[in-house]
Amino acid sequence: MMTEIAIPYGAYWSTPFARWQGSFAHLHSLKFAAHVAKDALHRRNLDVNLFDHAALGMSVPQRGAFFGLPWLMGQLGAEQVAGPTISQACATSVRLLQSVASSVREGDASVALAIAADRVSNGPHIYYPAPDGPGGTGEHENWVLDNFNYDPYTKVNMLTTAENVAKEYGINTEMQNELTLVRYQQYEEALENDSAFLKRFMDLPFSVPDSRFKREQHVLHGDEGIFPTTAEGLAKLKPVMEGGTVTFGGQTHPADGNAGMVVTTPSRAAELSRDRKVGIRLVSFGQARVMPAFMPAAPAPAARRALDAAGLKATDLAAIKTHNPFIVNDLVMARELGIDARKMNRFGCSLVWGHPQAPMGIRGLIELIEELVIIGGGYGLFVGCAAGDSAMAVLVRVQDES
């Protein structure tokens, strides 16, 4: 069990998530993350010189990404700060937080920044030289599309993993549609009162810069690419795979964005917090890998490992947030942990607001923290699957420190 690692209340942020090939598609993801972080830190009265450690999460390379975290921190004006660049597909955010939390716990850092960014749009096209190949011709891949569509180990695409799990657990399209509609209704709560929930951590309206970061190109008032969803509309959709159960309505969409979070000691957290009475602790982490081509089943064992590390049961949780690229994920995890799937993911989830991979988990954790604050505290779990039939989970506690 990991204790005494804190997150200052309010010392985190996320951009809106913009749809595939949408309003962020022209922006270099690392330059954009630095641009957003600089403004976010200023708005929260956080001096960049506070940081003595940082880590960057990204899963889609950008030009110059070889220089990773040091380059990003240099753009922020923190040339003294070094740290790793971490990539673990959709588990990147949780791994990122575990890394910076370990540095703080071991005394290697006092105030650390976890920052994650991905631009899934316009992903790189990579050529791999092969001098010994026929005629010296190499190989190439579209980093995003080719890896979405083919796991080199299992030889199947992501959708097949969802269908495998749906078949194993007897989950049909009607069951998926019913919970999918609930997820979109939950997101509607985040939009109430002029998006009051989102404005707890998202700086709205959000100014989208041009590619040179010189002028405003566009303004977003929230997430971009959310499709109006009704029971009737879901019922009209046919499964994507012949003989399958998963429709386009029951899966997420690729997106772009970035997010950041400060991790520190409890005493420093009190100094940096928006409200000193709100205490936030990172409690434990969990990781799991399931049988090949069964990715949506991985969150449940990862969640159990995080709960076991903290000496808790699923019934001890006040709130749960998941990364659910397929609604099948939530149906399976609820069944495995003996919880009500309808009570998970209040205010929304990645099924609805999209899937920019690396930053998605930080946003999910931020929303989980804010939900716990609203309901008066308690333990919360964020968990999500990732490529390679794996998953990671993080357990947090929000408490009154008045």
C-alpha cells in the first residue's frame, strides 16, 4: 500500500478532447501541451519553478519527441527539470502517475508534474529500412491506423477483442445499447449549468491556437465530436463485424488533447491547493494482463490488485471511473466486481468524450476526484484497459482536512 502521496486540489487540468481530424489536428502535441500547461499553471497561481521532477506520457510520436520531457519543460521555462517519457498505450497516464509518485515517495522529488499529450489525428507514417531485404526495400506503417487494426502478437484488431469478451460473457447488442445510453446521459450532467462540472478543471471557453501558437484560430466551448445519442438511434445501428454484437455506438472514437497533474507530499499539497480543506491521496496501483485477444476483460483483475494493495473491497468505493473503449468493458467489470454498472462513470467517460490515449487517464482521474469532492469524499477507482490485453488501475482517497 502506498500512502502519503498527495495531489493538491485543483492543481490539474485538461483540454477539451477534440474529435479525430478536428480542431487540434494541426497542432504538434508536445508544443501544444507546453502551451496549455503554461497557461494552466498561471491560472492556478502555480510557479513552474516549483517543480524538481516531471514525466511526460505520450503514445503517438511527434517530430522531435526523442527529446521528450526535457524539451517540454524547457518550453515551460523549467530548464532545470528532467524526467522520463513514458508510453504504455491507454495505460500511459496511470503508469505516468505511478512513476512520479514513486519519485516523490523515495525522496527524489518534492513537487512533480505528470503531463500527457497525444495527437491521434495525422499520426506519423514510419519507414523502417531493411538493407538485407529484397532490393533493400524496407517496411512501413501508419503508426495509428495499423496498430489499431492489428496486434502483432494476437494477429487480431481491437474490435475482435471486444467481440471475444462479449461472447465469453454472453453480452448482446441490446445490453450494450442500454448501458451506452446511460453513459451519454451521465455526460449530459457534466454539461448542466453551462458545463459547470467541466469548468471545475477545464479552462473554458478554450482558445485553440494556430500551428505557430501566434494567434487564436478557433474557440471550443467543450469537447468536440460528441454524437447525439438516443435509444432509437442506437437500435438502428448494426454490428460492425458480421455476426458480432458491437456497433459504432458502443465504442469510443479517436481524439486529440492533453492533460496535466501535480503530485507532491501532503504538506506541499496543502500549500498549493485551491482549498486546503480538501485532501487528495494516491493510495495504490494495480496492473493485470489477461488471455490473448481478451483486452476488455483486463480492467477487473487490475482493479482487484489495486483494491487488494489498499486492503479494500469494491463495496468500499464511493465512485468509479473507467476508460471504456468498448461498453463491453464496463459490463464485464461490473459483473466481475459485483457492482452496479449504471453507478459508474458519473459525468461521463472516454466512451463519450473520446480516446486520445496518453492523457485520457489523467482526465478520467481528475473527473473522479471532482466527483468525490462533490459527494463529500471517500475512495475512488480509475481503471482502464490498454493494448496487449492489459490494464492499469489507480485508487485515490479524498478526505476532509479542515
